[in-house]
Amino acid sequence: MRSRIGMQIRTDGCVNNELATRIAILRFCEGIGDDNPLWTDKSYGEQTVYGGLIAPPSFIFACMASVQFGWAGLGGFHAETTMEFHKPIRMNDTIDATVFFDGFDGPTESQFGGRRIKDYIRQEYRDQTGDLVTKFICSRMRFERGEMQKRRESRKIELPHPWTEAELTQIENDVLAESPRGAEPRLWESVEIGDEIDIITKGPLGLTDEIAFVAAGAAPIPRIAAHRIALQRYRRHPNWAFRDPATNALEPVYSVHYNDHAARMQGAQIAYDVGIQRTCWQIHSLTNWMGDTGFLKKLSGQYRAHVYLSDVVRLSGRVVGKEIDADGDHVVLLETWATNQRDQNVMPGTAVVALPHLDGAQTMILPRALQTAGGK
């Protein structure tokens, strides 16, 4: 694996979308539960500074989420995401990804699953002009599979979570109360250190939520296939699949996100969410707060615990700094979190958001990326 550091990785089997069509964007938004009209309503988009429909920053995951590249005999979890955003994705942009293996740390000892490796996959997404749209560093923890299984009981919690009818009613009311800021600009001058951003709620996470995420093109790695095509792939790569004892069918390792048996083989109790799915929720909360005239420049997130089917996660954040960055953008620095019903922060993170500001003549100046977005 050391000899492979710096190599470019093949992506053909992992590409889901190359063109940001209206339907591709809409299906992705449905798969992450984000109905912001900036990405879902063409007529609304035409009235914004973009002059047309754009995709949420997370749409790059619907183009290619990641690649299957790894360590024989080791189970893996996506542990951390770091992203930089350089320009918006407009409707009908073509997105192409190149992927590189940047290396790894370890091995070291861990309590979770014996010896541990942390590796780094760099993914760069460019549009039809060759401009860099997004850079995504995917960091994964690789553990000894047998040790993960042995230690599963030490992490046992009550699942599925025993929600009451009153609790479920409140959760659903909270979900339905969410709304994006929209066309009203959030000015840099109006933001104070200590301000908290609006909460969005996801859950209780269900099987259809995971199916919708896959159907949205946001995964898996490589693409899911059926019958002869799937069998041919599994014969070439036997470690990509296992035989489900309930159906005798071969299932991909990726099915840890919707198959309890697969999840248990990875040291989890039942099926759990996808790492990048959680980051999509983080981006949803940030874009809801910043409004149409904000631009998300950077984020990070660490996946600290599984979000199991039946869990509820509430995402928010707090402004911790304000500055003018090297690009001349007026930005706010945020710490973000994602808290489950067990009061665990399952995704501590950070973000940098550029906001419009007022010049000396009280004219609103947009973030640099919006000035060059080709809109109005």
C-alpha cells in the first residue's frame, strides 16, 4: 500500500451521474430530504442571483461518492470528511471526478477493532470548463474485521429506539417546521459571534431513507447491480459480497446500510447510515441558514458513532469567528454538530461560509463565487 501512495484510482465503476440535469438534481435532493427551491424549482432559480437552477453543494456525491480501494481482510468505516467548494454547480453542467490515494497513518491499536489504519482518498471534481468545483478528502478507518465482531457486544445499545407516539409527533412537527432562509440575504454585518444556526431534524432513520439515498445516485462504491452483472463482479472480486443467510442471495458489502446481517459482520448492531449521507445533512443545515446569496466554502466532519436505523439526528451549529479571507470574501467560521437522541454528537465539524456584505455606499456585495456564477 505504501507503493501505491500518489496513484490515480480508476473511477469507471463508481460514476453515477456525469450531467447535472434537472431530474438528476431533483432526485438527489429527494434522496437527502432537502426541498430548497434553489435546487428544486426551476422558475424560482431563474429569479435568483444565479438566473437558473443550481445543485446543492453535496451534489458531487451523486456524481461519484467514492471508490472501492482498500485493504484485504480489513473492515472499514468512513471516519472523516473534509471539503472545499470553489464554484456552484449549475443545471446541465458536466462533472468529472479524478481520484488519488494520498496515503495512510498507522497501524495503531484501537479499542474498536484491534489494529487500525487511517487512509486518505482525495477526490477532485471539475466541470466542463476544467474548473475545479469541489475537492473532497475522504478519510477511512480500517480495522481487523474479526476483532470488530468480537467487540460488538461492548458497544450494545437498545435498538430499535423505543420512541413514544408523543415523541414521534414532536419529531415530525420539527421536521415539517424547517425552512430555508431563501431570497432574504443574510448579511455578514448582521451575524454575531455566538449566533446559532437553525436546527434541522433527520429521522427516525428508516430503510426507505437509505434506499432513497442510493436511488438518488449518491452511492454505492461501486454501483449496485443485479443478477448476471452483479455475479460477474463478485466472481472477479469475491470480497465485495457475502451470502445472506436469510435469502441465500449474494449481497454487496455496502448493504451494511440496509441489511442488519451485513452490519453485524462489520461490528455494528443493525444497519446504519452512510458517512457522506450525514455530511449531506450538514450541508442542508448550512445552506438553509445562509440563504440564496451565501456560499459554502469549506467544511469538515468527523463520524464519531453509527447513526442506526430508528435514530433521530438534529443538526445545528454556532458562529465562532468572522473575518475577511485571502479571497477577499467576508466569511463566518462555524462549529457544527449532529446530536442523536442519546445526546451523542455523532458528527462534530466546522464550516466556512461566505456571506454578502455592504460596502461604503451601502451596496450589497456578493461572495466572489456568486459574482462569477454567470447569473444576474
